[in-house]
Amino acid sequence: MLEKLAVKVGATSVQLDALSQSNRQKETNIGNFIADSYRNAVNADIGFVNGGSIRADMTYEPGPLTKRDVLSILPFNNPIVKIEVSGKLLLRIIEHGVARSGPGEDNEPGRFPQISGLTLSMIPANRPVSVSSRHLFPVKGWSRVLTTRLPHQISSSHAAGTVTQC
């Protein structure tokens, strides 16, 4: 079994931030890589992984990555799913993900979304701001997300992510 875990499955040329605190509160390079991988695996327009799913709580220095590393980073056997959502629902998903993601706002953070295929700006502090027409998907009310932007034209409304089975 130990030999199987030591098998090289890839390599990194940069330090990877798999620290729990980082992945649960902000965008990280390992979060981007995982979200990109999920999006590419199912050919979706947008990919998500919640930061709490990234569990290694360490940094990985440049060099080889083993199966043990991958299983330490993503220890859960969650399937990748592809679903179709409206722009309004997508914004609600993002809003939920960034809510209470600032330092000290949540004792058990983990919902912060690591996202692929979408760029956004947000207010990290615990203060709502009025939504303006800068949104790709306009909504009424209060929002932490200031702007959303797709770097490409999407052909559908598909998003990929993992589902935690209880």
C-alpha cells in the first residue's frame, strides 16, 4: 500500500498553498488548480470547490506530487457533478460561498468558493454593500460580491463541482 501512495502523479513548479485558513477565506493557487481540474473533467463553463474540502493544511514545495499528496489534499471520495444553473442562482451560490468568509466571522468556515471560469470582486469585511449594475447577473438587495465577469463567452449555463454525500 505504501508503494502505491508514493507513485508520482504530477509535479509543481511553484509552492502550492493547501493551508486550511487560506483556502477557507481567499483564492489560492491549489484551489484554482482543483476548480480548473473539475471544470475540465466535465467540460463545464464554470468549476467550483469549497475551500473546506481542501484538507492537507500545509504548503507543497516545488517538485513531484504523489498519490499520497493528492489524497491528503482531497481525502473525500466526492463525485464531480455537472449541473445547469441560471445566472441568478449562480450569483446566489457565490454570495453564499463568500458570506462570513472574513477573518473571525465564522468558527467553522469552509464554504469559501475556489472558482474556475469566473472572475469576481467582493467586500471581504462583514458589511453589506448595495448591488449595482456592475453585476453580470443583476440582482436587487444587498451583496458582498461587487462584480462578476466571465473571461469568455459561455455557450451554456453549466457549472461543475463536488457533492458531499452525508
